[in-house]
Amino acid sequence: MKHKHEIRLAGTGGQGVILATVILAEAAVLSGHYAAQSQTYGPEARGGSSKAETLISNRPIGFTKVQHPTCLVAFTQKALDKYSDGLSRNCLVILDAGLKVPEGMNPLRVISLPIVETAKMVVGKIQTANIVTVGCINEFLGISDQDKLEQAVLKHIPKGTEGMNMKALEEGIRLAQNWKEKHRS
């Protein structure tokens, strides 16, 4: 893992962006890193804007708010439009397939993946898109090894959903690996 990651996930309430950042933070801690997680969401329990962030570092974290995201993941166009403003050129942007890059957004690495479709069609449950995303993020950023990531997922998901969520995690890793293989220079 590089020295520090500032990860922001954005979408709509009910998509599991908060749980995804909690799992990423847990995996980081299990791997011996420091982590801080926070979230904001609209007044609606489901359907309103939702943003969750995780800071992960090899050193103690003094300020626990993401200031300069090194990774942005967006599930909806509204979230992408809202949270993509001011991203650095080095920010990794992961978009659910079909989202359009806003005019003026200039990061060098924008990756479009069929996250929601994979959750729905391959895993069999659209609600696992957040776990598919966790697998993708970890594969691109190298936050933790797979066994620590699996431990973190299993700690935070409902009992009885272990098999489905492990499949979602594997599919997310596979999506990222396939993308890297296809874009290897």
C-alpha cells in the first residue's frame, strides 16, 4: 500500500456506501494500517444523497476528514456530478458503467466498470454492489491482502449472507483484474 489513501464513495442512500467504507477501514486496520471513516447523507433514509469516506495511512491520522481524494467511486450520475469537482489529476475515479464524466473533470485515471450489473446479474442481488466495489477498490489500491479483506466483510454483513457476499467480493476483484489485464501497457 502507498503511504496514504483518501477514499470517497458517493451514491444514493441505501446503496451501501457507508458499509463499504467501514469494511475498507476494517481491512486496513486488520492489515496493520491506521484508518478513519466518516459519512454524510441527506435527511431521507433511502434515496437521498450519500457520501462516505475512509482515510487509510501507514502513519497515525491527525485530521480525519478527506481533503484531497485519491480515489472516488460514484454509483449515480448525481453523486458523480456533485463530488467530482476539484479532483486532482492523480485521483483514481471508478464509475459504475453508463455514468458520464462531467465536463471539466480531469483525472488521468477514470475507470468504468459494470458494478451494479455484476451485483444484479452475476451475484444475483443488486444490494451486493457495495461489496463488489470493495473488491474493486482493494484490487486497484492494495489496501489489504484478501484474507484480511474477507475477515472485514464477514464481520460487517448480516448472518446468512456470507456466501453471496463472498461471491460479490470475488466478482469485484475479478472485474478489477480483468480491467487491469485489458489495459496493461
